[in-house]
Amino acid sequence: MKHIVILISGRGSNMEAIVQACASEGWPARIAAVISNRPDAGGLAFAQAHGIPTAVVDHRSFGKGDTARAAFDAELQRVIDGFAPDLVVLAGFMRILTPAFTGHYAGRMLNIHPSLLPAFTGLHTHQRAIEAGCRVAGATVHFVTAELDHGPIVAQAVVPVLDGDDESALAARVLAREHRMYPSAVRWFVEGQLVIDGAQVRHREGASQMFS
Ligand code: GRF
């Protein structure tokens, strides 16, 4: 039985999708904890209602600057490791992480980013894709490395950008795919199906890593 710790900062809809898939599909895993850097993260209530332990490590109580960032990451790591995770899942966790933190979880921390990486790292991805005239957009699940929104790609989901789309319309189309792709990717990890080969990740049994 693998232990999964999920980190959120907000509404946690990807976390919900993972919790529900884990239960309904009978994964060889349990959600050991949901942890937020924001006490008001909407997703905490969902986790509590499902009997999942929750914790908050509030980044604001650490102040600003490099020393504060390192201290926050160290405390977050201590809290996470208290749940002995096999996998850490970033699901809308809005923090830039230190190399010490990402190194500690190398090969066992996943993130979902709402763009077709390596395009549009960072924020406001949907608006930037629309402004750039992209005809497709999407989301990427990747292993986390020290570089923001980089790391070996586990899966990508592609959606069309339609005439007249605004940021929220495109975000909603992408999010619906995220809710199918992220649980699949996490399941692959806990079932031991993912092989990291340099910058690339392949599925042992050849499942399609492209969602549409
Ligand atoms: C998602 O679009 C995810 O790709 C991005 O932040 C959003 C989080 O949404 N990293 P939610 O909190 O999972 O609902």
C-alpha cells in the first residue's frame, strides 16, 4: 500500500479527482494527508469530510526572502515526511520550491501545470496561449525538478482553442482533462508503471500518455 501526500493551495479540484479515483478504482494506495500552505484553501474541507488527515504550513508566518523560503520548505518537508509518503502530489500548490526540497523528493514528486510544457511555464498560461494565437492548449503532468515547471513529462492532455475563447472558457476545458489525466498519472506511479529515462518517462505497458 503506497502512501500519497497531496499539496494544495486553493480549491483542490484535482485533489478531489485523485481522492475519488483512488477510492473508486481500488488503487494499491491511500491518501495519507492533504497539506496546504494556506489555511483558507477550499480543498481542506473536502479532505476533512473524507476522513483524510490535513495540515497547514502557512508560508506567511515565515516572512519573506531566501532564508524564509528555505525555512518554510524545511518545515513543509518535516510535516510531509511525518506521513511517510511514497509519492508527493502537487495539485495547484502555488509555491516556488527550493532545490533542497525538490532534490529530497526527486523521482517521487509530481506536478500538474496548465499548459503544454515546455510552452508557457509560470502563471496566466491560458491567457498567454490565447494571446499567442495557439490553436491547441492543454496541461502537463511531470516529475518535479529544481527548475520551475520543468522535469520529465509523464502525460499531456490536449484541447482545442476555439474562436471566442476567453481565459475562463479555456481554463474550464483544460481543467476537465486535468481531472482525467492526473488521477491516471498518479495511479501509474503507485502501480509502478512509470520508468524515468533521462528527460523522458515511459509507461511500462505502453499506455497512451496523451489525453484528448
Ligand atoms: C489547475 O489548473 C492546475 O493545473 C494548476 O492549478 C490549478 C489547480 O486547480 N496547477 P485545483 O486547485 O486543482 O482545482
